[in-house]
Amino acid sequence: MKRIAIALLAFGVGVAPASAATKINFLYNASASFTAIFVAQDQGFLAKHGLDVEFSLAQSGAVMPPALLAGSAQIAAPTAAVLVQASEEGLDLVMIANSSAYPSPPHSDGVVARTGSGIKDARDLMGRKVGLPSLGGIFEVLMRKWAQTNGADDHKIQWVEVQIRQMNDALKSGLVDAVVPVEPFYSRIVDSGAGYDIGDFEAVVPAGTTPVLYAATRAWATENVAAVHAFRAALDEAIVFIHDPMNKESVRASIVKYTKLPPEAAATLAIPSNLEVKARPESLAFWIKTMREQGITHGNPDPASLIAP
């Protein structure tokens, strides 16, 4: 895959002027998987641990590695697949914390077919267009494996990139025949009647595997060990806060705020129950193996080497 290399040229090679170790620009995608950091920001846990974090919403995970290398972001939230691909291309990035782990809570994601399409299972997707948040990333890896496991030829499915916030409209307009959304967008698409669930693509993933994570350059993580530990501590505190039922309204408000959903979405929004901070080598092993099998990558790095101490 050359998308990361192309994006790197767009950002410019080199490192931005150094700033205080506690001042961080955080680059992320609109996903409830990052609820811990949303809450950590709004409840003051990041500030409590000496971190001044600015949030920047990215269009896709592909821009995150070059942004980290260019110094325009110090921490980003790519998928595990993007981290593995970046390593394959010689970009020295490391996972500094986990965000969540499979399995996801029930009814928080799935393969959603367009209402009226007649699609019933993976085999019916052959010859159809399936919208993914990004090509070459976690969703394509999982969907190809899910399709193969369920009797479909993944090479006969047309994979197209559709931003997750646009998936509902893409289904309604017939631009695609199916999409692969996650919360907080999955339930809104299904509840709107634009589509219906035909399968759980996560069924192919071992429990404990990391979908998306917090990453930095190895150089930044090495030079800012105290900030990395403070970041993890703030996330841990946020998860304790999230697990308290008394806080569910403020947690939902934080998810809506950072994912840019309309305020009324907060009333029924599902709060993730699979949030996890500790980074474990085994949480990356599935991606390394599966991406090599699919020919996306060719190396076999030690998963522990991709995690900051």
C-alpha cells in the first residue's frame, strides 16, 4: 500500500518545531471507541495529569502516520491495521495505549445492507458495492476475511471508500449496496430504516484483539515517557467514570460532541463496554498474521516491538 507514503509527501518530511512535552495535538476519527479520551478531556482527567490536549478530527486513518512523523500531531488514533502497515513501510510508530478490545458490545456494528437490495448474506455481496470507512485498513481486512469465511469470493466484491458519517446517505441514494458502520453511526442507520444487519464481521476476530489504538512516533514516546504514562492514567480514570451508571448522560454528551452527531442522538446512544487501556502484544497478533495472508504486508514483526514501554 502506498497511501501512507503519498500522504507523507503531502505533509512534508521532517519534524515540526518542538513544543512542550505536555502539549499534545490528538488526531482521531469519529468513533465511540475513543470514548475514554473524550471523557478524559471533558472531565478534566487529562489536565489533572498535566496534559494540554487539542482534538483534531481526521478524514481517515491513512493521514495519521504522516501527521505524526511531520509533528503536526503528537498522538493519533489509527486502526491496528494502519499501525502494522506503517511498520511495513518503515515508519517507526508505536502503540502507546489501547482504546478497546474485541468483542464489541452487541448491536454496535455490523454489515448493513441497503433496504430493498435483497442481500441476505456474504455471498450476495459478490458483484455489489460495499462501502468501507477506509481502504487497506481494518474494515477491508476484516470484511475480506469475513466474506471468505462465509463462502464469498472477496475479489468479486467491489470495495469503495465512504466516510462513516456519509454511509446512511450512501445507502439511501443507492451509491452502495452495503456498508460497514460502527457506533455511534451503526444504530442510527439501522433505526432510520436505510439498511438492515446481515452479519457480524467481528466474528472472525479473536477476543482481546485491538481494533483501534493510540499511537505516537517511537521518538516522541521515548522523549516523553512521563507524558505517555500520564496519558494512560487519565484514560484509566475516565473508564472508571464511564462505568458509573450515574455518569451516562455526560458520557453520551461527550461522545456526541467529539463525533459531531446531532445533540438529540445522546438520548439513545450506546456507551461502549469494551474500553481497555493496557496495550498487549497478543492484541496485535491477529492483524500481523491476517494482513500477511491477504498480501497487504509481507513482514512478520514481533508485536511487542510495536508497543511503547
